[in-house]
Amino acid sequence: MKKSIYSALSLTMAFSLMLSGCAKGDNPSSSSPAAATTASSAVPKKAVKLKMWGGIPEESGPKDVVTKWNSAHPDIQVEYTRYVNDDSGNTKLDTALISNSDAPDIFFSYGETNYNRRANAGVTYPLDDLISKYKLNVDDLIGKDNVVPFKGKTHYLPAMKLLSSVMINQTALEKAGEKIPAQGWTWDDYMALAEKLHTPDQKGSFIKVPDDNMVRFAILENKPVDSYYTADGLSTFDSPAVKKGMEYQKALQDKGLSVKWPEIIANKLLPPNELLTGKSAMIFGGTHLLRNVKDTKSFPHDFKTIFAPVPQLEKGGKVNTAGFNDFMSINNTSSNKDEAFQFISWYLTEGNLLMIPGGRLPSSKKIDVDKVAELMVGDAANLINVDSLKSLIKGDYTFPVQTISTALPEMTKIINEETEKYVMGVQPLDKAIQNMKTRADQAIKAEKK
């Protein structure tokens, strides 16, 4: 039933049929564990209240998700709390997770660094027994290789497949006389395009630092699996890819093609604002920024946004630096783990469809990409180059996978700190690479003790 729904019906119709189908007596235990609980709860008891924390604004999907779930499950009511996915917001979530009161039952982690920190802190509950109990076929739904175990156990399930993208002002590109970049274009091509797009009134490029610096991109593309680690367990931070990433990052600033590193941090500049207000012609973003493109109230603009593939270190490469994200976990201290997992199962099979208009591509392998693209665009075809978005979604990619997490947050911090000192002219290139390698190896050895 789900296959036909994914391929042929609108989102609204899909939910309507899913719900009506269950009401007619389909066997819910084989497809939706959550539905089984609903059916067995004909006599309402005191409702279990689940607290769920995530980083997406309520109006971009979570409100619809919670409303849909709560209306169908009076015995399990979900309350959503939004935290801002920045350092301050993640600290707020980390604190809440160990709180003796008001702690979330379910929470989203965005990116492996945040997830690994929480797994290492012991706040994530292993889901394997619940997966078996409720017969959720993770391999059929997401692909077992797309979920990285932690100490042999499953501590999260990804709800979204994020696609990174270079987002380009179509009007600026046409004025420059350039074509939309094709899959396999390189960072050298990117630098050349940034120069052509650059005008006295508009920067040619914006890449948010320190989070999205080009050194990290180079490391991921150079070695997609366990990018930070060599075969002997030390860091890869002396690889030629690191040198190239650093040179690209510094050249952007030295040539004036981008806002300078300290100005980005001091003013907390964000990619969608830089693109959609016309300050930059090209940014590094992704499908998660579609909601910003469509938000003409916050960002009044009349140009179309192009979604181009991620540039590669080597021509013809196909690494997309994003991948599976929106990691859903259950708090280890939750008293409602069964109910929390029932919600997660429903979210992964049905609920996350409601997140599509906000730009979040479901992690399910069964989606119809043309239909998803239409839902993502909605009534904003005048603001989005739809063909480029469809091409991005249909692309064949290699996603980075990190099975090792030794000192991972510390290594990310080291990349950012040493790159910043090089870009700002505080230390030469060779010294920056040497420091990065030495500090990362020390961090790995210290954590292994």
C-alpha cells in the first residue's frame, strides 16, 4: 500500500488513505507499530505525554506532525519544543536531557558531532530491542548500512536525507553568462565561478564558517568513510586534501570574494540571509534551506534559486558532504520508551512526509523523487529552479559515513581553530597543517587511554 501512496498520490491523500486503511482492519502490526497501539486503546486511559525536542521551527513541519499524531493517538500525546541548532541551543538540549524534571523523551541530533557527543555521554537509549519488538524493518525502510551502530547497538534512526548543494542566484548567473554547474564539477570550478559572479555590490561566494569550512569538505571528499582517521587510528589531517581545502578557504577571503572569517562569526551571518538579500550570489547550503527560499516574508526577493551539486576535489567525483541526518533518539532516562519508539516508527514511515514542504527529504528508500520535488516546491515555482532541484534529488551520491567517533568533537574543533589562524594570517600553511595533525593525534591518544 505504501509504495503506491508514495508514487501516485498527494501528501494529503496519502495520509487520508493511510488512516482510513487502518480503520478498515488492515494488519497494523506488519506496517505501523504505532497503529497497533491505537487500535488496542479503544478505552482511553490517562494519556502518556511525550516531550520531543527538535531544531526545526514549528511552522516548518513539526506542528503538522504533532497535530496529526495527537489527533490519531489520544493515548499518547506529543509535545514539541524547538531548540535552535547552534552551540547555545545544543547546550540547552544537553542540559535538559540530564534534567531530573522536564527532560525530553525523544530528541533530534543534527550532525554526527552532536549525536556522538550525546551517545558518548550515555543519554541515548539503545533501540535494538524496540526495533525487534515493534517489527520495524530498518533495512527495508532506510537501509541498515545507513545507520551507524554505537558500541554495537543502534542509538538513533535517521529521519531525513539531507543533500548539500551550492545555491546560486539565477539572475546573477545569467548576467555572468554562465551555465548551471553539472555533477562532478570541482572546487577549482567553484572558485572560478565565484570570481565571475562577484560584483562591487554582491560577493561571489558565502560559506559559513567555522561549521562549513572548505577544509572539512576536502577531508570528507578525500575519504568518505571515517574521514578523520587513518588505518592505524590516527588523524588524516596531514593529507594533501587538507592543504587544498585550506588554500581554497584563504583564497576566498584574500581575493575579497567572500565576507571575512571573523566578520562571519562576529555578526553571526547565515547563508540564506546572504543569498536571499542579494549580498552574495552563491552560497553553500542544501535542501534544508528550501523553507528560507520560500519565505518571502522574511526574505523578499524575486529571483530563482538554483540548486547545484557539491563541487568535488577531483573532477567527476560524486561525494555529497551531507547524507542522513535528523537523528532521532530516545532519552536513556525516559519512562516512556515504548511509547516514544511507537512515535518514532510512525514518524519514519509516515510522519516525516509532513516535513517535505519545509525542505526535509525523508530518509525512506521508497519515496518518489518527482513527487517529493513537487511537494518541496509547492507554490514557489517562481522562486526555485525546479529542474535543478530535481536533478539534485535524483543524483547518485556517496555520503560520508563515520563509524569511528574517537575524539570526533575535539577534532572538529581543531580543524576550525587551526584553519582560522591560517586564514587570518596568524600562522603559515605548513605550521597550520602540522598543528592540526599533532593536536588531533594527541586528542585521539588521550581519549583511547
